[in-house]
Amino acid sequence: MDSVSKALTAIADSYSAEEGEFGIKEYVSHHLETLPAEYWITQLGTSAPTPTQVINLLVLRDKWENEEVYDFTLPGDVTDYVMSVSFNDDGTIQQITMES
């Protein structure tokens, strides 16, 4: 599994874990509250997506130069927030955080 796929899987898995409370759970709830229904209808065909649907929309925005850190965001340049996933030198995930 490549690093991008591994990072996206880890983000999704963290939703049901305690560490996701101030990460992906906050990211999802913030965007469900702030983005208009039209955005969700355009992206997903529904005005009330599930958290899983929101998480599955995440796309790679950036990979930090000289570091194994990947930033993911929603498509369409609709937010300044990203879900950032950093890897240790051995390829294990070190941290998943919401950043702005």
C-alpha cells in the first residue's frame, strides 16, 4: 500500500478511535456545519452526507518537501483546513491532526 492510501485509511480508521475526537471528527463536523447543502449535493448527491462519505471525499492537497507529511482536504478549494498525516522514518504513522 502506498503512503497516500495508507494515510487515507488511517484517517478513516481514526474516526472511530479516541484520537479522532479532535482530528477527523472535528474536521467532518465542522464542514458538515459550515459548507452549504449545494456543495454536498454536487459532490455526493445528498444534502446530508454521512461522516464516511465526507472522509471518502478527501484528496491529497500537498506532500511536504523533504518530510513524510501528507495534507488532505475536500475537493473544490472550499476550505483552508487539512487533515495532516505524518510518518516516522520507518514508515509508521506518527500523527494525524487537523491543521489550518
